[in-house]
Amino acid sequence: MGVKKRKKVDIENIIFTTLNTTYLIFLCVVMIYPMLNTLAVSFNEPLDTVRGGIYIWPRKFTLYNYYVVFNMDTIYNAFYISVTKTIVIVVTNLFFTSMLAYTISRKEYIFRKFITTVFVLTMYFNAGLIPNYLLIKKLGLLNTFSVYWIPNIVSAFNLIVMRTYIKTIPESLIESAKIDGAREFHIYWRIVLPLITPCLATIALFVAVGSWNSWFDTFLYNSARQDLSTLQYELQKLLSSTMTAGTRGAPAGINEAGRAGTSGTGSGNVTTPQSIRAAITIFTSVPILLVYPFLQRYFIHGLAIGSVKE
């Protein structure tokens, strides 16, 4: 009887392992193939890309797509604004969100439930685009760098995740610090912050990715200030112009800049919407891909803690 039961368990384990492995391999292929295909298209000659048949390796290698992207006059200032904006948003968001999370995690703070309820409500009810724009205008933040980071000082979702993480810190540790004469800010800065590093790293990654990829805030609030334009907004404008040119142009989808280049330097110097889109995607993804490995060890632990909410 025992032998039959053990064989049944072994067969179930084999079936589960086989199905699980097959599913994970399929999932990996589905996730990795678009990235490899985009990378191949970005390095492939634009005219050849229009013919189709590019999968994970460029058929005719060229760097002209990246040459077009890097030759934008405003791209370097836009890159500086994007990096500065991302760093400022991440630092201020982590600082103010963690400080508020520590405050509402303290049982002796009588307004902790009220403040938590107010922030949770903002996760379900949104004022909408026009009221937000009017508020930003009323506050005098239009066409300023501050409009990037002041509205992002505190995130309700990150606040709940961080408060839950702080509650896992033993209460006796904080009480011991108070007995030794430490004040609240000293406890928050010297004890709480070092202990919630995995949570901070995870949320920093979320905030950084969201800030780095955003371009609509620049379009909405700072489109009149070229010196405050971000990399993503500049690339979005370039992408829109190539798409428009491709729609107006020949069936092959060659834009006007590409035709000009063709006449002087050969058939390799043309651009198409597909090739520029691929080069832009790779260019904007590289900074985040470089940051991700350094935060990965905190990522899983932070997500596991953040999945428990009270």
C-alpha cells in the first residue's frame, strides 16, 4: 500500500515539475523574445527592416538608427533633466513617505487611523486630469522643475507598504531607544531607516521606473519650457514625427529625413518608424536595466512584505 502511494506521489511530482518547467520556459520566451526582436530591429538597416523577417538577429547591421537619435540637439539637456528629476523624486518620495509611514505606525499617535483612511481613499477616488491641472496652475507650479517632484512627495500605495514593513520591527527595540533618551526623529533616522532598507530599495525601484518612463507630465505642465523637457518627452516627439512622416510617405515608410540622407550617402542612411521606435525603446530602457541588478536582491523580499496589508 505504501509503495503504491509513494509511486502516485512521485508521478504527481513529475507531472507537476514537467508542466511547471514548460510553463516557465514558455513565459521566459514570451518575455525575452520581444526585447531581443526590438534590439535586432534597432541595429538593422531600416530599409531592410521594412521587408520583414527580422527576429532575434539583425540581417544588415547598422548604427544609423542610434545616430539619428543621438543627433537630436536637445537630447543631452533632456537626459540631464530626466536623471535629475528621477533622483529628486526618488529621494524626496522615500524620505517623506517613510517618515509619514513611521508616524502612522506608532500606536500612540491618535490621528494614525484618520490619516491612513484619507490616503487610502485617494487610491480609489481620483479628481481627474482637469482638476489636477487647475490645482497645479493655482499653486504656481506650471513651467517649473518643482512640478515634477512636489506632486510625487507621498504615494498612498507606497505609504501602506512601508507602514506594514515598519510594523514588523520589534516594539522593544524602539522602546529601548526611548529609554536611552532618543527622540522620535532620531529613532526614525538611526534605527528605522536602516532596518527597512529592502522595502526602501523596492519602492525606490518602482518610483524610479515610473518617473523615468513618464513623459505626459512634461507634455502637460512643461511643454512651453524646452530647457525643462525630459528625455522621454523628446523621444516621444521624435517617435510621433517619424510615425507621421511614415504615414505621409511612400509605402515603404521612409520619412523625409531618410530620403534626404539617401541622396547623399547611400541606401543605408534612411530612417523608418519601425527602426527609430526600436532604437528609442532600447535607449530609454538601458538606464533602468543597469539599475535593476543592484536592487534585485531587495526586490523579492520587499514584495513579499508588501503583499501583506492591514
